[in-house]
Amino acid sequence: MIFYFSGTGNTRWAAEEIAKAIDDQLYYIPDEIRKGRHSYILHTGERIGFCFPTHGWQVPGIVRTFIRSLKLNVDNHFCWALTTCGDNMGEAMTILNRDLAANKDLRRSDGEPLQAESVFSVIMPESYVCLPFMKTDPEDKEAMKLDVARHQLPHIIHIIEERRRGIEELDKGATPRLYSYVIGEYFNRKMVTDKKFTVDAHKCIGCGKCQQVCPVDNIQGTPPAWLHNGRCTSCLACYHYCPEHAINYGSITRKRDQYYFNKRGDRR
């Protein structure tokens, strides 16, 4: 059983590759939220996995919201987690485990909280481009990151398959607490918003791709209109998938490139 969230496809790729290799069921968190589904039955010996991108050195809000209402009949089930990030992920896994521990419906039979016992980060091409120092990676760096990730994943899959506990392979960065609890806290409280999205109506071709890829159903119509309903995750899927670069986040992204997983192969 693998719960995952992905905006521009990096985490989707990792989750799908792992699920295929270990023959586990995938659950896309936005779809589960749409269904109003939060309760699941674990079979004896079944694994539990969480896959998500790092957003501002924290777990994305949509994932944290889902975990708060998640109900599982956990016992001695092996639990693991993987995050994708453009550079480093700070204390995102510590935050994940705190959220798991806070949910009383995720207690093991001995009363102990469910925890991700083996945790991994996978560096993938950069997709957050809404700050002056944040840009997509040059083509050669993008290719290098993808090549390293493809070679890293079989090792991670082997650990998960064998249910090896206590493994921590994380790119936390030089000052992870500063990243997650100061900068990341500000980012996730103040900068996760749809208020700065705009569309150049003369460039919009009415394809509806932005509405299709939005994981939180926050876009409607063509040209697109954002609903300002508080659900936006700032995953930037709408921006990156737009085939005409008609969508922007303020003025800064007008000077930025676009990225989604396997964009050069033109496959989502």
C-alpha cells in the first residue's frame, strides 16, 4: 500500500516504479480525498509507503491533511517513506513522522505510533521557480539528476522489498532545521497560494491542460480561472504543463523555463 502525491511527475515516477517492482497498490492522495476515503485495511505483512515531493523543506499541506484523517489497522507492518526534492529536503521526514504520531488512528497494537522506519530522498530536476534564486535546471543538469535517480531507485526498492528497518538515506542540507522550521514554515504559511497566478488570454489555446493536471481541482474554464478556495498546493503543475507558457506566477516566471517529468519525451 503506497500513498503518494505528485505535481509535476517526479514523485509519481518514483512511486510507480516502486509499486511495480514490489507489486504494491498505489493510492493517489488527491483522488482519495476526492472520494472522501480515509480508512484502509492492511493485510498481514503488507507494507505501508508514503511518497511526496518536498515543498519548502516540509511535507506538502495536502499530504499532511490526508495523514491527519488516515485510518489504518496497523500492527507490525513495515512503514517507509520517500521524498523527491530539487536539492535537499531539510527535516521533512521528521515532520512526516510527527504527523503520523499525532494521529491516534495510526497506533500499532502495542500502542506505539506508526512511524516511517526507513526513509529516503531522491534528488530530481527542480520545478519551483517562483523566487529570484529558483530556476529550472539546465538541460545537462536535468539529465544528470534523472540518470542518478534511475540508478538510485533499485537500491531503495531492494531495501523496501526486504523490509529493512532503520535505514536513513536523506539529503537534509547544511542547516536542515533552519530550512524546515524557519524558512519552510514561512514559505508554507505565506507563499502557498493561488493569488499570483495569471494567464495571458491571447496565448491561451483553451486546451484545458491546466485544469486537467491541477491535483486539487482549483482551476476552471478557459482561459483558466483560479478558485481561491485555499486548496492550492503551489505545485505549479498548471504553470509547467501549459503548452504555450500562457500561465505565470507573478512576473518572475515569465523569465523561467518549464519542467515536468519526461517533458522532453512529451509524456506525463
